[in-house]
Amino acid sequence: RRTICASGGATPPMPGDLAGASRIETATMTEVPTPEALSSWLGARGCPTTGWGEGNTKSVAKLWKELKLGEASLELWKTLKGEVKVLRSTHVLRGKVCSKASYERGVFLFNTWQQFGDGRKRTRNGLLSEKLSTAEVPLELHLHEVCKRAVEEEEMQVVVESSVVVGPNSRVPGFDPEYKCPLTVIDQHFVDYTIEAEESKSFLGLLTAYHLYTVDIVCNGLPSIDFNTLEFEDPDEHGHRKLKYVHAWNWLDWPRIRRYLFEGSTRKEAMRKGSFRSEAELETWLRQVGIDTNQWGKDGFKSVRDLLREVENEEAQLELWGRHDGVSLLMRVVHVLQLRVADPERPNKFLVQSWVQTKEGRAKTINRLMSKKLSCSQVPFDEERFTQVAQTVLHAQLRALQDVHFQLTPGKPPVRGSMAENEVTMLSATLAGMHYDIEESPSFKGMQTMYHMYTMDIECIGLPTGDFSSIDFDRPGGPYAYGWRQLSMSETLDILHSKAQAIERQDAKRRQALAAQRRKVEETAQDLEKLVAIARRLSDSSGEFSADGEDLLSGAVASLRAIGEASQVEEQAASYSTAAESLPPAMLSKMAGETVFSESVMEEAMARQASTGHGMRSVRCISSALSMDATDFLSDMTSARSAQREGGDVPRWADGCSSWNSQLERPGGGSTAG
């Protein structure tokens, strides 16, 4: 699948095996004047039609009718490998219908269900959809006409109340030739153009390219509340028009619509080692799927070369998800091993990496467990392999220990042999659990990343008793300096709570600043419009004000309005949910299903943990706190404590949190953990 967002509707390259392919032939009605001629044409080009029309498949006559009506085209393409493929192409408009006011708020109409004229009902969950004829391509030359037809003559031709349905005791609505559609298309904005190719489910063995055009369609006359519309069949030989569909339309903001459009998504592509021949090829692919790489390699962000290195080292893979009438999503998938490192003499504390510093002197706060990206070159993993990786990570990150104040000096990196090596010895390693998380990557701007997190409990001796730092000479691009703290669960929660509050305050200030900026921009635009009016009056009286001057002022007004719209979008985006919350559960389940080990490995590890008894419960409570949303954790802890007071069952992980329980017992009920 390929996507390019461009106002001019630039044609994206063909996807998959068709990338770089060239079209060498197009079937014309002269060549295929009958269904029989079409069957011969297909067979002669390596696409037999045996079995077409059987079961749920469509016949050759159906395809021939599509070609005759201009609903599809049939072409012959030659790939870069020299293979010749028959390709059916269809073109579909996806309309984000809105009013002028709702467009400014990012709210659009969503078709939640359809009902057939005979009363059957089905879930739709899609945007307004309209097939294009081959004569209407390229779309930008016919954009207004197509949008007008889709809204005023097809799915929205008759507007009715949301209560209008076809029921067993209700009359089927009839067509009224005197009715005039109250909706008028007043503007349209091209959003993106996507091409997706896969073998057709209707025509066996026939590769089909779906050209999908997404357009914002601004209309007058739309109801401000949810409503239904009636769509009628074309007139029959007697001029009668039967009811085709009842469409239900709901007003939803775009993030919620995107979530629905992800329902039923499947993985379209998985780009792994060997998928890209060069950095330039990867960058081209990223731009085609809608990733802006302009900031990559700058301001602390990693470069395209860094991502290519990850892919080639099998530390990450790139997955493209979507469905025909949905939206596409590029996901970077990374498998990470997390280590909860503790000294057996201090079992209630574990190592947290508080900061990292590069050899150039750039430092950032991270506050996370010791971790390492896993290479998937040898899968599946078992507990023994996890233990080997854990040993390697400990040796690399804790071999050269320094005091808590150590910092790297830019231009004078330390030399490996000049540092004394410390003896931190691993006594035991136990697989403790796994979970996943989705967020925008802090390293690759604009790219969503799914982290599969595998957690191990590590017992070590030789750790300093207080906070310290270390130097990692093994990490590519190093050396790196790390800061380490040994924290209890309550201290970890304090950090989590403080960070969450700081983010909330920052987010609130950002929204306020964006709202103030938008108001100022609108005020300036209004002032400029007044200047344009004054200039026109002066021009009428003196003839000295040039048309160029008026165009410049009008252009400035348009630019300011565009900035205001962008600010509003950012203002709304600041309050949206996390990436994981914006995706449907079924899609998350599919994405999270591919781990680097089998379920039996985790089951065996959990069984061993269960046999160790109560002693490790407090440590595991820490893991739950780190992998759980702060609000959910506090809520669950309060519920667990209430259950304990009432003599009910308490979750095993909560039962081990003696430090937290003691904080709940404080006078006044307060606690530093919030």
C-alpha cells in the first residue's frame, strides 16, 4: 500500500511487486466486444477464468460489464523482474463530508450502518463512498463534479430523520420525483491518494489495484444532529425507482473515525532485512507511506540510516496495516528485553536508568529499566537465550562503573582500556512477564512504534550501594554514559506521579497558547480583510491601488486562516488519547500476537514463579506499576486495599506491596505517591 498526501493528487508509485513496473497494454472494448472475447483475452495472458461464477465468485460477464460501463479497466503490466501480470484497476472516492463549521472543528459524517430495501441491515462503519468511472480520472480535473454527484445524487440524495428505517410494520419509503436534495457541495479539499493491490476475491486469480482518493467535502444544508438518508435504484423500464439503501450518518471527530476505520485491518506489508537496497530507497518508501523525514537526523532525532541499520540488524521491522476503505498505519515493531536488576541484600530496590549521555555531550532523562533491543535473527527465544542476552547486557552496561557525578567530555571520549572493570556478577535470571506498548517513537519523529516488552528479574552482587553511573563501550555510536538509581516501588511511583503532573501542566499550557494564537491570527485576518475593503474603495475613487496589491493582501488573509486552522488541529490533537487507545482492540491483538517466543515458554516461567511463594511478590508489584497506567494503578491499589479491609480477596501482586500499604496507613490518608 502506498500513500502520498498532496493537494495536487500526485500519483503514487505502484505497490508491492508492481513497484517500478510499466504498463504495456490496455484492453479496449474493440478487443473484447463480448464476454467470450474477454475470457480469451485473459487466458492468452496467463489469467485463466476457470471457476469464475461459481460459489461466491463473479463471472466473466460481470467483469465485462464493468469494463463496458467504465467502472474498471484491464491492463497488462511488466514488473522489474520481467514478469507479466494482468491488472484490474478500480477508482473510488472516499468523502469526509462536513459542514463549514464542523470542518473547522475536525468533525465529519460517518456511515455507521446500511439497510437494504428489503429490510436487511449491515454494519458499514465507513466514509461516504463513490465509484469513479475511468473517464473521471485524473480526479483533480473532475473533483467538484464527482463530489457533487456522490453527495447530492447518490448516498445522500434524500435526507430524513434518524428514526426512518425499514421495519416489518412500516411502509418502505418511495421515491418522490418532486423532492429536491437540500444539500449543496460548496467546497472540496483533496487529502490523499492511495493505491492498494491484491488478488481479487470476486475474480479468481485476477490482481486488482484499488485507487482510493480521500477528499474533505464541505456542504451547506447538513442537519446539525445525526440523521439518515435514502438512496434509490436507477429507474427500471417503467420508470420506477426502488429503495436501494437507508444510510445512517453520525457526527464524529476524526480520531474516533480513524479508530473505526482501523477495524478489520490486516497487515499489508512487512519490511524486514533485505527489503531495502539503500538508505535512499528506504527514505522514498517512508515518504510514500506518509512519513515526513525532514527532521530526521536533526535536533536529537535519529536518521534514515539509523532506521535502515535497525532493520538490517533485525532489531526492528516495519509493518503497514490497513483495509480497503479504511486508513493506513505504518508501525515500527521492536522487541525489547527489560531487566529488573536487584541486589539480594536489598530486594525491595531495583536499578532504574535515570539518564543517558552521548559522546557529543547531549543528555536526556529517561527513567526506565535496563533494556536491550532484541535481534530477531534467531527466533524463537527461550528462557536460556533470554538469560544469555541478559548476561551480555549486564556486562556491557555495568562493566565500567563511575561515581554519580561522572559526565562525558565532548571531543574527549574515554578509551575502553583506560577504565577499570568492575565485577558485577549475575546470580539468577527469571522470566517475569511480557506486555506491549504503542507510542510515537522518541527517536524517529512521526513514526508509531509497538514495543514488545519482555521482563526478567535479575539478582546480582557487586552493585554499588548508592546511585552511580557507568560507561557503555559496546553500543553502536558510543561510548555512552548512563546514570543509575536504586529505587523502591514507592519512589518509582513518586517519579511517575510527578512526571504525569508535569506533562498535564505542560499540555494545558500548550492548549492555552494554541488557543490564544488562533484568536490572534483570526483577529489579524479580520483586520487585513478590513484593509482589503478600504483598499478597494480607494482604488475605485483614485484608481491607484493595483490588482497585485489586492492579491497580496487577500493571499495574506488566506495564509493566516490556514495557520489558524492548523493551530486548531494542534489544539485538538493535544488532548487526544494515546496511540494504543486510538486503535481498536482486535487490531492491537493482531499486532501484539507475534512475539519472539512461544506461549509455553511464558507459561513454564509463570509456573516456576508461582512455586517460589510470597518472597518475590513485592518485586513483581514494581513491574506491574511500571507497565501500568498511573491512574489505573492507583485505582487498582485502592480497590485492593478496600478489599483487604473488608476481608475480601486481594490480588497477589497487591498483597506483596507492604511499602504501599504502609503509605495508605498514614495519618490523614495522604501519601507522596498521590
